[in-house]
Amino acid sequence: MPDTLVPSVTDVVELTRALVRCESVTPREAGALQLLERILTPLGFRCERMDFAQVGTDDVANLYARIGTGGKHFCFAGHSDVVPVGDLSSWTIGPFAAELSGGYLFGRGAADMKGAIAAFADASARFVARRGRDFGGSISLLITGDEEGPAVNGTVKMLERLAERGEAIDGCVVGEPTSAKRFGDMIKIGRRGSMTVDMTVRGVQGHVAYPERLDNPIHRLAALIEALVREPIDQGSMHFQPTSLQFTTVDAGNKATNIAPGVVAARFNTRFNDRWSSETLLTHLQERIERANAALGGNGTVAYKVEVSGESFYTPPGPLSDLVAGAVRDVAGVDPELSTTGGTSDARFIRRYCPVLEFGLVGESMHKVDEKSAIADLRMLARVYETVLDRYFAT
């Protein structure tokens, strides 16, 4: 990238625009990490590419940048990859043009989460400029290109590599767009777990005119769905919403009008709270299914394929949440809610290594057409992160 295209690190808006212009749809790096290396290296960060590959998955580029070698280690974590733009003709402004309009910066990744990455860099630059490189601790940026994808060759493997060489993190903020309606109104201190189950229900294929000779798996599946959704799985817990279960597809693959199929497939996803592990919840759901299936009689069978993308986790309110919430109050004048709502993030991996929470921009437009972030919010986010660093390394 030519020097003339590298923005000032202390201009969070221009750095965000430069990152948005990198078309880093998962798993493409598209120059985003190269840009960050060129920004961070002059500040004193040691930039290390951690690129990983695994059979059956895309190769993924990641970046680990750290300044300092000892003392307390604070990490900013995030992802440079973005989701596809969808129908390009639906965008009012080009998704990678990074244009400014009406007080907003538009573009894919403006909210989720290149704005936060730019704020990481901006805050770190200002902190180091004031305190010097020898501030008695360490700051790192852990940036993956695999969060919006299968999350196989990104944060998980980066953390494993750091652990293998004895490099510990003491606290971490993930820059996901946690704010709900206005900047600063929400911090995520945990997330529900996520489990997807593919069910294959087998019956007996037959001519629809002879129902006594068949066992329709679609009818059987309907009863099994009812058994799963009729009653709530739980009523929630102290810090989490009730566990939810949603069917996302049903497919018999049958184009005939006079044949009942012999097999039907269905998929559901459940977002579960801390009353369950994926293992205990799966056992509970299978018991519901098998009881309902047995009550139907006949020859129907059910098989399962299960994928767990994350267990539920929770960081109890304490020093880290107090630190970030205090910075938000002082910078934005907002008292943030500590929440566990929403989907999953790479915080589910980081929590195994250190206290972690998520705080970032307003997420209302993420993954949508005309994704955007308010310019004022970008500047406030950088100030919040800088205040967090000031107070974290105050003693």
C-alpha cells in the first residue's frame, strides 16, 4: 500500500475508512492486516502474522501486535473480516467506498467491527504518545480474519500459540458492536451457548393411497417438533435469558405428489444459558424426542448430527466491567447495562484464558445493507478505549 494511502493513526475516522476500503470478506485479508502492521509498527508494536491452515477449511490470515514485554498485559481483540454485501444494488452507498454522509461513515464493517479496530489503534497511539513506550506493562491487539467464518483458523489457534510460549493475557476487551440503541448503553459480559442439531427422521415410504402400508416421517417429525417447542426449555437464570430453540429448515426432497417419503431432514439451533452445557442440553432434548417418537409407535427412527459453536460463558461483574463501565460513563455520559444477550463472538474462546468482556459501537446496522457508524461514536469509542488504558495502567 503506498504511503499516501496510509492514514494517520490518530484519526480514527480516516483509519476506519481505510480499513473499510479493504474488501476483506471472510476469508480474504485484502490488505486490512497489512495496513494495521504499517500503522502499528512505528508506534513500537511488534507485529506478528499468525496465519493458519487446516484441511477442509480456508487458509486464514491473522495479526498479533504487542508493545511491552512485562507487567500487566491488556489485550484488544477483534476481527478484520466482514460478511458478504448481499444484493449490491440495494446499497445506497458502495459497501467499500467508506463515504461520509449525514454524520455517518457508511460501509461493510463500519460497525462490525473495523471501527473498533481503528479505535484500538487510535487509543493505543495516543496512550503511548503520552506515556511513552516504557509504561510498565503490555498492550496487544489480537486481530483475526476468521470470526465471521467457521472460526477454526483464527482466535482459537492464536490463543493456543500464545499459551504454548507462555504469553499470558490479564484482561481483554473485544470490540464487537454491543451498543443497542445509543453509544455506550450496553456492555456484554457473557454470551449464551450455541448448538445446531441436524435430525434425520426415517419412516417407511409408500403410496399415499395406502396409508396403512407406510410410516410418513413428515407426520412423525411434526410430532417431534411439537415435543421440542410446546414447553419452554427453562425459565432463564440470574444472568441469562431463557434458552431458545428455533427450527431453521425442514426438507423431504420429495417432488412426487403421490408418494410419502421415507426420510425427512430438519435442523434446529438452540441458544442456551448457563443452566446447561451443550452435553446436558443435548441429552435433555434427545429424551424429549425419543419419548415423543416412542409414543407414535411404528418403525420411525431418529438420527442426529450435532455442531457446538460455543458454550455459554459469563464474566462476573468486577474490576474489568467496573473499569470499562466507568470509562463509558465518564466519556459518553451513559450508564451501560451489563448484558448477556445476542449471538456468539470470539469472546467465547478468550474467556478460557482471562477475564473478557465486549464493548463497541451501535450494532443496529451490522450485517445489513448500508451498514454505518456515527462519526461521533467512532471518536467516543477511541476515547473510551484510551481511558481504559489510562486507568488500567495507572498503578
